[in-house]
Amino acid sequence: MDFAILSPRAQLVEMLTRIYQQGLTTTSGGNLSILDDNGDLWITPAGVDKGALTADDIVCVHADGTMEGRHRPSTEYPFHRMIYAARPDLRALVHAHPPALVAFSIVRKLPDTAINPQSREVCGRVGYAAYATPGSEQLGANIAATFAEGFNSVLLENHGVVTGGVDLVDAFQRFETLEFCAQINLHASALGPFQTLVDEQIELFYQRDWSLEEMPVVRHSSKELELRQSMCAFVHRAYQRGLMISTGGTVSARVGDDRFLVTPVGVDRKYLEAKDIVLIDGGQREAGKMPSRAVMLHRAIYAEHPEINCIMTTQSPYATTYAISSRKFNTRLIPESYIVLREMPIIPYGLQYTNPHAVARALSAEVPIVLLQNDAVLATGTTILQAFDRVEVAEFSARALITTLHIGELVPIEEHEIDDLKRKFLS
């Protein structure tokens, strides 16, 4: 979907509907706005069901202060107006009450976005605004003052969060990624001490060379065209299942020797299309497209393992928690977990950037899925379905493990029972 060609009304309806369907706001909570080039402020209305919003419900507050629409603007209109005045570079705002960020707001702590480089890049450091009555000028002043300090993500004391962006997609992706960070922080806290990154470590994310030379225009084979459709379908499915967010997740599929397809950088995973997929051939990229930053890691894995035909890296919230936790991901909880995942080691942070072949060598038939420390879950498969299944089983297993902490410690399947599983399913 190309948001640039949608009207402000359509953009606001699409994004608020998306936020509601993901369970990141309630029927009565949350408001979004866009400031257009004419100085008109388009905003969601007060008192309208967020699960049934239409374009006709959107309110326009013109630059001269007059209003157009069949509803009142959101009660929080004052802080939208004041943030735009304080930050002329922002053109869209998202405010809602997603559960993990509300948890931080009510204990008056800030989530750490340095759990991986991507989250820090999208969200930056998080600001904090003191409590005031919703809809009040004081609340607007508190939030606007924090945005004026340069923050693009601001936690509201005992309230929720506001994120800003150069457009609505930018503001939404910051909002969604920040809630993901909050979830990871919460899950990791339950497991014990966890590791975040310092600036020097984050810099590794930007130092690797992934901007490959362009190749001449090529014709696409039938196999390749089918793979593109399949990759898109599984990315959309991963997004719907909460295994990816708009800003995180990469899928690649082998086409031939040193030839594979990979998802692009900077494209919202929910709206990925087959035409966005990038062909990599002999270390060159399809003209006019930029592949995922993980392209060299995927290329190294395909070179090392001719049996692998798909690689999937995701930042699903429960499994990724173990990538920053000091606690080992124990795959011996139910038969499916062990059969699908086998052993699931953690790869030290930075190797995916500095020595991708070392990551490739860590994979094998016994180790088809790994955790990349402070980064992601990396799963491989002979098919896209098998790689996806491993990601999904890893997330379900991690969720069970973390939930178990509320009632007791894991009692793993015993060694002789593991031997039985190996004989029956893995021989």
C-alpha cells in the first residue's frame, strides 16, 4: 500500500483500525493526527468506536481554527496542536494505551530501546511527560515540552504514549516498535538479568557493507515468481501472528547457486508485495531495490549449507526475549518443541555483522535455528513452511516458558525420553 497517495482521512482510518485490530488500543482510547502542507490538522474524533471508524468520522481543524466534520475532534486535540507548534518537523502523531507501555507508565519507568540496533534506530531514547488531566492545556504543555527536547517517543505518566513522525507511517512504526521493546523488557525482567547494547555495539549495525552492486535487468523465472508470492504470504502471516512487526523481520529463499530472493529494507511487513522482493545473484542485487541489511549473512548461510532453501529472521517478542536474557532457551518442554527446534544456542552479539560465516558454521541438521544475541531469532528450512514453523514453534515455546514462571519451574523432558524422540522422529 502506498500511503503517499491516500488522503489524510484514509490514512488515519487505516492506521487506527490497524492499531485497534492488533489489540494496541481500546474502543474508547487513542487518537491520531496528521498536519498537512496547508497547515490543516486532521484528527480522529471524540467518542467514536475505534473499531468501526470511517473516513466521514475524521475531523479537520483548519489553520484558521475553524472545524470541519460531523464530530468533535479528539479530547486530546490540545496536545496535538501544541506538539506541532513545538516541533515543526513532525507531521503525524500517534497516541494510544498499549498494554506493555501502560505498564511502564504506571510504575513510572522507561523501556530501554537498546535491546537491539533496529529498535534503537526506530525509536531512539524515550522521553517522559508528567501527568495532567486528559485534554487539558497543562497536559499539552507537558508533552510538547518533552518533544521540544528532541524526543520522538514520549511516555505519559499514568496514561500511555505519544510518538511522532515525518508522516503517519513513521509515527506508527515508532509506536509499534516501542510497544515491542516494552514487551521484551517486561518478559526479560521476569527471566532475570538481561543485556542491552551500548553505543559502540550498536555502531556495528551500521558498519557492515550490504549495499551490493546492481545487476543488469533480468527476466524472472516461473519458480522465482512463485517464490516471491510465497514469501509475501508468509511475511503477512508472520505479521498477523505477531511474529514480525512493521519494522522487523527478514525472509529469503534460494533460487539457485548463489542466487536467492530476499525481503527489502524499509518496507512495512504488513504491506509487502511481490514486486518489492529483491533478487540477489552472484553478490549483485536487482536494480532499483535495496535488500535487507542481513543479506550478507543469508548469502553466507546458503554458501555453507546447500540443503537450506529458506532463512527467516524474526523478532517475535517471547522468543527474542531469550536473545537478551541470561537464561538458556530450553527446548525440552514438549515433544513438538524438541523435534522442530532441536537445540537452540545463542550466537554472540556482533558475529552476524563481523563474521557471518561463523554464524553459518554454527548451523547444522542438529541446530536448524539459533538466537542472535540482542538481535533476532534465525530459523532455516528446506522450505519456507519449515522455516516458518520453526519460528512459530520457538515463539509458542518461549511464551509457555515465560508464562510457566508464574506457577513454577520447567520440568524438562528427560534424557532417555529425548533419545526416544530422536529414534522415532529424527533418525
